Amino acid sequence: MRRCQGEDGVCFICLGTSPSPIQSGCACRGAAGLAHLRCRVPAAEALVKQKKRTRWWWTCQTCEQQFTGEMRDGLANAWWSQVCDRAEDDRERLSAAGNLAASLSRQGKYDEAEKMQREVLALEKRVMGDEHSDTLTAAGNLAASLSSQGKYDEAEKMEREVLAVKQRVLGAEHPDTLAAAGNLAASLESQGKYDEAEKMQREVLALEKRVLGAEHADTLSAAGNLAVYLSRQGKYDEAEKMEREVLAVRKRVLGAEHPHTLSTANNLAASLSSQRKYDEAEKMHREVLVVMKRVMGAEHSDTLNIAGNLAQSLSSQRKYDEAEKMQREVLAVKQRVLGAEHADTLRAAGILAVSLFQQGKYDEAEKMLRELLAVRKRVLGAEHPDTLSTAGKLALCNLFMCVRVCIELVPALVLVCVCVFACVHMMGSHEL
């Protein structure tokens, strides 16, 4: 694969070093992906003007992979700033708005993203019609944002409508239709509808392998998502095999430090940890975390998820002090960046509570689980698997607390019994 030219710490476009260039997050890794945002912006403008396609605002010309992380979000803001003053129904303005909304969603700014996506969807419906591809894309993006906020009912309804239209208009095997089916499967899985989600994702993967090829980016994403669904259901052997295959291809196609490669490695390590292959899992988690901090930043959501997974692996090995310290750091950042009721924040809180329970810190664990259960009941519903799991852990914690109280009372009970026995004995002797 042809790479961009560059040196460590040097922007490959202007060859400058100040300010420090950032990683582009595409498949041009290391020094080859270093660039200033201020240099990428005019390059994107020139490509869009030359090739008449706006994709160059988020796609690298050299490797033709999408930018990620800080570069992707910076370009989204730059594009929007150039077109935001145009008429509301301007086509490029609508595209830039949708792109910025997706960027906001990736950063966990869901309220702002949802507001913008609803505006884009309303305009697309009015200008292009309900069944135009751009309208359907806008609806799909809004549904994904809703799902990320736990608004599953509205998200699922919207995704089913989008899928039905795409199947009728584009056909069942069109890549856009398959993407819509994958989004619906993800929404179903988030609600704990595992059987339906797995069945749909298997169908998507089979079609994408045949239509797009086994190594296409969409096919690899579908395989990776299916592996995650399988792992969450305890089907670890199949999940591990699939994740190893995806990881091998992504390393070869995208490079070892591409965010998608790192995400796959993280998922594989989590599967290994679930199978008690702790040494391999911990080693892989640590390697991925080091690279992710350098490439995406210490507070990026993917970096935090990897840190949380490493902490879980450490806790499973009874390395409680290091695990708890890491879990508290992850939770604090997620509460600040994503909000106290975001799904990832709640997941981090649950992991910390379990770690505290495992260390016998029952009072703090019970308090945290009780608060978590109340939020999950309100956000997810009483019958959601995550809510039921939290309720079960809280019940177990309460049981252990009762046992602890009983054990603490044993010496006192023994003393009472001895006293009663002595009194009875004395009374008996007195009667004699």
C-alpha cells in the first residue's frame, strides 16, 4: 500500500513541526499519518473541488481510508464553518451538518448531535422526499444517536422503517441496505434481544461476504460486530476465532495502529479474559492501551473502554489495587465527558462495583449498585438484561452483607448461650 511521506514529529504536508502535528487516524500510520489540521483543510478543499465529491473531508487521498479521532472531528468542524451560512436547503450544507452531527455523537455530545440530526432529517424530507437516499441516511444517523442515548424504542422503530424502504427501493443486497440491517441488529443487541440480533447479523455478514468480498471494510465490521454479540452470549470459542481472523486482515490492510485494528484487538483480549486466558489477555490489553493513548488520546471513549477492559482482566486475576485505581480513573473521566447516565458510564460504574464487591468492600459496592439499578430501571426498563444483571448483583451483595453481620454476631451469640446455659445450670443446682 502506498504511504504518505514524513518523518517523526513532522507534518508530511508542510514539513513543519510547530505546533505538533497529529495522527490522521487513517491507514497511514506513524510518521506517515502525521499532519496539521490547518494543512489538511486546504488539501480537502482542493480535492473536493477537483473530484466533485465531498468524501475527501473525511477520507485520506493516499490510503483511501477514513480519518478518525481528532483529525476527523477537526475536519468536520472546518467543513461546517465554511458552509454554515448558506441557505438551509443547500446540499453541501446539509451534508456538512450531518457529518458534524456524527462527529458530535462520536464525542458523546448526544443532545447537540440529536438536535442537529433532527434538523437535517426534517430538511431532507422537505427538499428530497421521504425515500431519497440522503433522507434515509439522515434518519439512520439520528437512530444511531438515539440508540447511543438509550432511547431504544424510537431508535428501533426508525431503523426498521429505514430498512424496509431500502429493501424495497434498493434491494436486499445493496450495501446501503446491508448497513441499515447491521444498524438495526446493533440496536436490538443493545436492548438484549440477542437471538434476533445474532440472526440478523449472521445474514448481513453472509451477504456482505458474497456481495462485497471477505476483506471489504464493511464485511470486517460486520464480522467484528457478530463476534462481540457472540462473546456477550458466552459463545467464546466462535467469537475468538472470528476476532482473530478479523484482526489478522485489519493488521494487513489497515496497519497495526489503526483504530479499527486496535478495537478488534481489544475485543479479542476481552474474549480471552472471559475464557480465563488472563496472561494473553492482559498482555494484549496493555499493548493496545499504550498505542490507543498515543494515537487517540487518554480521554477518547475507545481508550477508556480499553482501560476498563484491562482493569476487568486485572480484577479477574485478583490484582485488585491496580484494577480499582484504573476503574476509578475511567469512571471519573466518563462521568465528566459523557455524563453520569450514559451507557458507557453506567457500565464502568457496574464494573467498579463488582471489583469492590470482590474485595469485600460490600458497603460501597452496595451503595453503587443500588444507584446503578435505579438509573438502569429508568433508562433501560426493568426487564432489560443489564437491569436484571445489576439487580442480581445487588441481591448477592446484600446476601453477603447479611452473612457478614451474622458472622460478626457469632461471638456475642455464643456468649449469650454460655450465659443462659450457666444460669440454667445454677438454677438447677439451686433447686437441688
